[in-house]
Amino acid sequence: MKQRKIPMRMCVNCREMKPKKELLRLVKSASGDIGIDLTGKMPGRGAYVCREETCVVTARKQKRIERAFGTSNCGGVYDALLNIAGGDCGEQ
């Protein structure tokens, strides 16, 4: 039987190509709001980030998501990503 092609996407932070299911998709809607797309089917401009806490923290420090979407307000998105990634940067 023929194997199906696995869609690959690049993380905006670490720039590694990974299978789409291993990454979290972020979406910028037409109104300019940025949200997390858990289904992978929301309309709008998309960007992907790893599910690892270290990758999300580094993306926050270097403002990778703001650069990917060309905006300056992503404050709540990083907190939501950290909750999904399995940690909170305040705990250490």
C-alpha cells in the first residue's frame, strides 16, 4: 500500500521542519486578532511554533510571533501557548 505524505511545517522560533501535528498553529484573523488554532482549519494567516516550553519562551523573548504576523500586540497569546505547552515560565 502507498504511504501518505506527511505535511511538514517550520517553527517560527527554532526554524526546524516538523510534522504539522507536532506543532501549534497560530492564526491572525482578518480583524487582526491573533489566536491559537487547535483544529488547524481556521481561516487567516498562519504560523507554527513547537509545543516545547523552551521554544515558546525563546519566541517570547525574541518576539518571533510579532515578526511573523507584523503586529505589536501578542501578550495573551504567549501565556496561552505556555499553558498548552505544559508549563508556566513563572515556575522554576
